[in-house]
Amino acid sequence: MRPLLTTVVAAASLTPQRGWFERLALVIPGPAASRWLLLADAVCLVALGRRMRRPILGVSFALGFGFIALNGLGLALTDFYLALTAFHLAVGAVTFAVAGRSRWLGGGLIALTVVLGVLT
């Protein structure tokens, strides 16, 4: 009887393979909100690119690097919306740390990502 009870308790405590993702669902924005957040990401990346010595090259480099970083996160995290949320937060953090007078864009992006994640 004891091995059966141990097996039942162990089986009840097992989580599904994607259980960790379900716990993060509170902070992941929905698809429509993510589209608007991608536009905010582009604005932050343009602000970062304009801080370079050559703004035209800096903007194109920042947008290109952002595209590559988003694809890399998508491959690493294996879930598109989780990778997109991590990308929004990373772009916001980098913009907040580096953008100088435009640092409010990064703080706004982080706040907007969290708020839209909770609301959607």
C-alpha cells in the first residue's frame, strides 16, 4: 500500500512540461499589444542609433542588431511570445541605461510592457 501511495503523491506533484510558461502568462502581452510594443521597440532602437557618431549608420545598425537579437531570443527561448517579452524588456533596459536624455523612452517601454502584460 505504501508504494502505491508514494506513486500517487509523486504523480500529483509533477508539473506539465510547459508549466513554467503558464506561470509567466501574467506578464506576457497579447498579440495585439505586442504589435504596438514592437513599434515602441523601433522608436527606442532609433533613439539608441541616433546617439552614434554617424546617426544614419547607427540607426540602421541598431535596427539590424535588434532584428538579429529578437531572432536569437526566439531560438533560445523556443516560445515566440516569451522571446518577444524578453526583447521588449531588454530594449527598454538598454535604452534606459544608454540613451541619455531619451532614457524616459526605455523606462516607458518597460512600464508599458509590464502593464500591457497584466491587462491583456
